[in-house]
Amino acid sequence: MKITLRQIEVFAAIARLENVSRAAVKLNMSQSAASTALLELERHFDCPLFDRIGKSLRLNGSGRGLLPQAEDMLARLDVPYLAAMP
């Protein structure tokens, strides 16, 4: 399986917003599609990137290690979501 730019974009948005639904809205996609993209990325790395506490997501150590690389990649590719994120 290959990692897609969309999976990286979804991961970074979820990491910033700490919520799949809000990230999906920002990225103009369904919550289900955002959840699927995140799960596929986690399967690719064979580890969770977030700790799941009820409906909340908190970036874990693996996710914190990936986030700067993901944001750098998105910035280099000039993906516009970064400007819209808090």
C-alpha cells in the first residue's frame, strides 16, 4: 500500500483540530472518508498515531514524530489547508 498526499493531509488536519469531524469539514470530505484515510495511514505504519479516548483523539508519540514531517511536506507542496488551520 502506498501513502497518499490526502492521507497525510487528513492526518495533519486531525492532529491540529483533534477531531475527525472538524478536520473532514475543513477538508471538504465526509467524516467516514477522513476516518478511513487515517486508518489506512495507521495500517501502513502498523501503529496508531493517536490515542483514542472515547470520541477524542490525542496525538501520541508516533503521531508527534510524524506531524512535523507531514506539515513540512504539505508546506513544500503548497497545500492550502495549512493557511486555514488554527
